[in-house]
Amino acid sequence: MRSFDVNYRPALHGADNADLLLDLARRADVVFCGLDEAQSLWRVESLPHLVELLTGPDGPGLVVVKQGARGATAVRDGRTWFEPAPRVEVVEPVGAGDAFAAGFLDRLLDGAPLPDCLAEGARLAGVVLGLPGDIPPPQEGSPATR
């Protein structure tokens, strides 16, 4: 299984890479994309428009659209699941999208239903949003604290 997070950064990618990022997304099995990223990159107008753009005839079987403080939506085979974002005090947003994808993929690889994948992604993103930096401190009893 191949996953791809569009993770568009205008200062790094520039507008010239929109077609390349779309091509890479369409080659993956699972795609993560922020709705705001898609609006900047491909001028999409809505979540359904983004899903249509990405999936095409040979596109990914699963599209996960991150919608910031609103939440995230997963779309597979014409079915849609939504998970609201947890209410957290944002200390720093760096790493929240990566934490979301990690949590989602971890549960997906365990064979969990998509609502559970979204919930775990949202939970981990919420943890990271509340931390300075993007790495949580070691949990008590973990190898790092022994």
C-alpha cells in the first residue's frame, strides 16, 4: 500500500509543481490532502470536487481530506466518513498533519474501520497541537525514561 500526503508548501514547491503533486497523488492508494492546499494548488471549490479530481479512473481508492479545525473526511467507494477535530488549545501547529496521517495509517494497517482511523488521526493531531514542537515527551515507563 502506498500513501501520499500532498503537504503543499508554497515556499518550497511553488505553483509550477501542481501537476507533479497531482500525478503523485493519483498514483497512491491512500491520499491525504488539506482542502486549503487543494484550493491553492488546483483551484478546487469543494470537498467533492477534490475527491473527483484525485480519484479519476486510476486514482487512489481512499482519499482523506484534512479540514483544519473543522475535522477530516475520508472517502472510499463513494462513501464518506467525517470526524470532527478535537477541541484543543493550539500551542504550535507544526507536525499535526503528520501526526494525523500516522494515527490514521496505524489503525488502517490494523484493519480498523475508517471511522476509527479518522478518530485516531484526530486524537494524535490534537496531542501534537497542544505541544511546543512536534514530539511529545516520553511516557512514564517507556524505554526513553528507564
